[in-house]
Amino acid sequence: MKPMDELVSSLSGFEPVIGVALALAAALLAARLVRTGVTRLFSKVPGIRQITTLGRNPLRLALALIGTRIALKATASGQPWFDPVDYVLVLALIASLAWLAIVLLLIIEAVILTKYSTDTKDNRRLRRLKTQVTLGRRIAVALVAVMAVAVVLLTIPEVRALGAGILASAGVVSIVAGLAVQSTLGNVFAGIQIAFTDSIRVDDVVVVEGQWGTIEEITMTYVVVHIWDDRRLILPSTYFTTTPFENWTRRQSAILGTVELDVDWRVPAADLRAKLTETLEGTELWDGRTGVLQITDAVSGLVRVRILVSAEDSGTLFDLRCLVRETMVTYLQQHHAYALPRQRWEQVRAEPQPRRGNQAPAEETGASQLFTGSLEAVNRRRAFSGPGEHAYEDRSQDEPLPAADAARGRA
């Protein structure tokens, strides 16, 4: 019996190690069983295996820590090192549970969103659900993180002692904190308002600050707009609650657009309408709702042709407008070149005014009359008047000068 007692006493020192090893093995087995059960339960959800992969590591860690604490408490509760090790395990367990809760929120979000198809053009309900679920998940993640930090602090005896004093001064602290982060809190509440009032949704087509783009991301403090040229416009959440903006997909994605042409008055409107009908019926970009050609203006030598077309979404509408514009311009160039825009002008030549008797022409009045009274004065006047101003050159040499000029010349 003595050798058996010695063997038992020698193995008693390894009881904590054996217990921890068994706990880890049980934790890995339990984590695998849980993942398999969740995969089978949500087998109809597309990509469920990839989604549950996110929670594999935090689940293993949490179960391993729980099993380790149980094993050490059962095998080494009287050891001097047990209390500090157990405290470290408690902190790690709090962190792992917070991690697992955050991953579970991500899994729930993915499961909800993957149940709906995004293949349809008018997916307004899906975009609203995506916006609300995403923002709700972010709020929940923030709350989980704050609660995890609070629980960790409460494990410290000194912090628990300060809890009463902190609660007593919570009113003053909240006022000071509210004033300090007023703008930030305003954006937070604006983000929540945006998500649950359905004013904008992820993938909505909007025009903000004169830029056309789509809503790419909605957070609790800001909104990311993906502009058409692949730039990102970052706007605070309060912008969408205080500033007017255009939402092209608020109710539906189908939209109308115009094409305008300035042409000559001789343009054949009937032929253009026939060409428009032929173009729209020959393309898949047109949704068949609206296709109208009208003369909306006819002033200042030009005629304004306005074409109204419709498409299933804004991107398709842009391509359709470009197609209609190019087709109409080419059609006018090839078949009705006379209808291209023209600028008209008319040149009118003034009739010469007849002279009466010895009266000087009208252009000789003013500066040209500075030198008169003699032949030398007339010559000086011609020298100073410049080209085109020599009115007296038309007078014949044998035509007598006015009486006053002749008398001054003889003198």
C-alpha cells in the first residue's frame, strides 16, 4: 500500500494541470458542438458557415476560461497563488464575453440581412432595414464595450468605494460633460434619428453640396457619401437633419430625365418624334413609362426641343439620356442639316444725305470746323481731320467757294 500512497501523493501535485487540460478539451468540444448546431439551425441562410466562423475564437476562449476557473477551484482552491490567478482569469473572462457578445451582434446582423435578396432594382425596404440594423448593431457594440469596462472597474475594491461619491456628483458631471460634447451628442442623436425616421438609407442616391452620389455608410456621428467620381464626401449627421438635400430614391428608384436641344426654326418636329420612338423601343435602358418630345421655347432665332424619358434607376437614366442625345444629334447631322442651330445677322447700309446749296456735309461739323475761312485753313483742316473725313475733296475745283471764304482768301 505504501507505493500506492506515494503515487497518489505524487499525482496530487499535478491535479490542477490535469484539471485545466480536461477543461480545455471540454471547451473545444463544446465550442464545436455549438457551432455545428447553429449551422444546422440556420442552414437556409446563405453563407452561414462563413458567418459562424467569426464567433469561433471568442466562443472557445470564453468556454476555456470558464472551464479553467472551475477546474482550478476544484483542485487548487487552497493554494497561495490561486486568488491572483483567479482574478486574472475573471478579467480575461469579462473581456472574452464582451468579445463574444460583439461577434454575436455581427452574426445576428449578417443573418438578418442575408435573408433578403439585393438583386431587385427597387430594394427600398432592404436598404431601410440595412440602415437600421447596422446602426442598431453599432449602438449595441458601444454599450457592450462600456459595460465591459464598467464591470472590470467594479472588480477593483477601491473603485467600488469611490462609486458612491461618483454617483453623488453624477448630476454636475453630466452637465459639464454635456456642455463639453454638445456637438458630438447632437451628431449621435441625429444619426439615430436618420436611421429610424427613414430619411436616408444606405445606397440611396442623393445630391448634396452640388455633388451626385450614393449613401455608402451611416454611423452614429457622420455619413459617408460615395460621389460618382469615386471620391467620398464625409458629412456630419446633423447635416441631413438641418440642411435640405435631394433624395432620388426616397420612394422608388425609377426616375425621369430630360434631354434639351437648341435647333433652327426649320427643324421637323414630327420626324424627331418618330426617331425618338424608334430609339427608345430599340434599347433596354428605357423602362417604357415616359418618352415625350416637346417644343418648349422658340425665341431669339432658336427653337428649344425638350425630350423627357424615364428609366428604372438613376444610373440607367444617365446612360439613356446620353444615348438619346447622341442619336438625335447624329440624325440631324445626316438627314436634316438645315435644322442645325444658326446665328442670323443682317447688314444695313445707310443712305447718303443730300447737300443743300453750299452747306457743308454733316461730318464736317464739330472738330472739322476748327479751321475755316481761307484756303490755308481748309488745307490745315484736311491735315488734321484724318482719313475718311475729307468731305471737301468731292467738291470740283471750278466750284466757287462760299462768299465769305473767297473774301478772306483775297484778303
